[in-house]
Amino acid sequence: MPRESKDLQTMANLLKQGAALTDLSCPACASPLFKMKDQRLWCAKCQKRVIVVKEGESPTEATRPLLLSALESTLLTKIQEIEKRIKDEKDPEQLQKLTTILSNLLEDLNKTRKVK
């Protein structure tokens, strides 16, 4: 299937899934952007999320919520990993180290959520 046909099929599938076609275009490929049900902007051709930087806003400010969500997700994954290690640990010294790490991760998660 030619690339153009594949791109059109992808766009049609997005519409069928409830995405909305916007009047915005992708800065990388100029393809129309779609607003997904979760409000993300998506380029069907690039297969990437697009973040709009408003006038007067820095790219760092525009991506801040995304970065904080990614950080929160990473911290939660690490907390789960440490929890599994604590469950199986028998050595008291190692257990103390793991609980200290867990405590620090929980504090960092709390701080991240407050910043969001």
C-alpha cells in the first residue's frame, strides 16, 4: 500500500475511533492534527503527539505537565520494584536500605504531585 493511502487509512481510523479533525497542522510534516478523546493533539502521519506552545509561553512551560506525568509514572514504577524487593528480602541491613529508598521515592512522588 502506498504511503499516502496508508496515511489516509490511519486518519480515517482515528475519526472512526472518535478523534476530531482540527484546523491545526503538524509542524514537522504539515499533515492535519487530530484531537484525541483524551484531548491530546496527534499527528497521524508522524505517529506522534504534538504540543502547542502558545504565544509568550516557553517550550519548557508547555511541556511541563507532560514531563511531570512522565516523572510520576517513573516514580510509581520504581516504588513497585522496591516493594517487590522488600517483600523478598531477608537481610535486615538490605531491608533497611530498601525502606530508605522507598521512603525517598514516596516523598519525591508526593512533591511531584504537589507541583502538578
